[in-house]
Amino acid sequence: MTLQFMAMEASDDEMVHKWRTSEHVKKWMFTTVSDDLEKHREWSEMVRTANDCAYFVAYAKLMDGSLMPIGLAYFTDISNYKCQVGFYIGEESVLENGFGKAILEWMTDTAFRSLGVHWVSGRIKMMNKASERLFTSCGYREDPLRILSRIFDIHRDQYLERASR
């Protein structure tokens, strides 16, 4: 499975808005997303120009070589030391095909090797067992002090040790 990631652009707004307002995505989100496309455009402009976050559209390479946009991967709260990662598969037709793991692995690698942070975390809803298994399978450990949501994180040294195997 080959994935490519491209920075989210204004031309992606309608597609990303459709994903963010779909039931299979919004049930796991912590934020409320407006059905108003113009409000989404304002949000999109804000996150595309902010210095502490980065949003990427994930594309799957198909057998014929074309690219199919499948979801959104994002880094938030980026600092010299840490960042938070999140993503969702917007295209229902590709759910449960291993893309989530490939996206999280790319995000973890990018955070440590390109952003240069030392700590990466991902926040999930308490009932999101699929994401719990996914983060754990990628080497993240749950922060036991969280009550209302679950935080999984991984330190740079832990990641580099796993990556060298």
C-alpha cells in the first residue's frame, strides 16, 4: 500500500468538509463541525496559515497509478518539544484496509524526523477501541492520568528503538 501526503489547500475544502461532517468521522471528533461550508473555509484558512499546526490530505496510490484522496492527517500544538497527531479516513470505502496504521506510522516518523519533536501524543475518545489498538500497535502508551479522553504518546527514544528493529 502506497500513500502520499500533500499539504491541505483551499481547493480541498469541499472534500474535507464532506469528510468532517460525515457520521463515521464526526462521531469520533472532539470538536463540533458546522454544516456551513463557509465556516469550514474560515477554519481551513486558519489552520493552513497557523504556525503551530500542519494538515495533510492522505492519498492512496491505485493500481493504475492515479491517486485517490482518502483522509486527513494533522499535527497540532507543534512546539520544539512536542506535538499532537490526529487523522481520519474520510472515504468510507477504504475503511479497515490498513490505511490508518500506515498514516499513523508516517505521522510518527514525520514528527520525530522532520519536525524534530521529542514527544508525540494522540487523543482519542474513551470508546474508540480501534484507535486504541492502532496507537498501541505503533508503540504508543496510554497516559493513565486521563479521565475524559485517552491520550497515547511515544517518546523519540522509544520510536527510534522500534524503528531500528
